Amino acid sequence: QVQLVESGGGLVQAGGSLRLSCAASGSIFSIYAMGWFRQAPGKEREFVAAITSRDGSTTYTDSVKGRFTISRDNAKNTVYLQMNSLKPEDTAVYYCARSRRSFTLVTQSDDYDYWGQGTQVTVSS
């Protein structure tokens, strides 16, 4: 059974940084693209970033470009989201997810089949 476990969330002041981790088990991690999504209170879940399985190509939603970096370590079955210059509007529960694809970057939640439980990120002003 596939399991994704996020960690690294917390409370940080605006302008600060956090690094989220997502540890995967139960499948061959390296053959799947991975993504991060977030959901703020009262809002729909939105795409944040994604990374392909092998060559590490990435894509980001416009609001985090230049501030967030997605990466992966296939040897550790882990995907990361480095978040810098955090803003109050980044406050949300962050979820990692496994894509149904390997080499294609997708941004719709329907294209992801397994999800973690989420980790809270709160950015104070």
C-alpha cells in the first residue's frame, strides 16, 4: 500500500523559510512524478509544484515562482518543497501527492492518485 507522509510544517514569520518533506513507501518511488498542493481555509485545493520522475523537470504555480523549489531524492524516496520569502497568503495545509504520470508534469488534482495527510504551514505577518 502506498503511503505518503509529510513533515516540516509549522509557524513562521513573513519572510521566513520552511522545508517540507514527503516520505513515500509502498511503491517504486522513482518512476512517478510527484507534486505539492495546498488548501487554505475556505478555499479549494490548489496546485503548487510538481517534479518529474527521473530528469527532475519542474513546474510551479505563478504565485510561488522564484520563492519555492521542489526537489526529490530517489534514493531516500523523498520529495521536498523548500519555501523561502514566505507570505501570509502562503498559509495553508500542504499536501504531497503521487502523479499517475512519470515524465509529464501535471497540475490537476485528478491526475494524482495517492495523497499524504497534509502538514500545516502558518505564516504570520
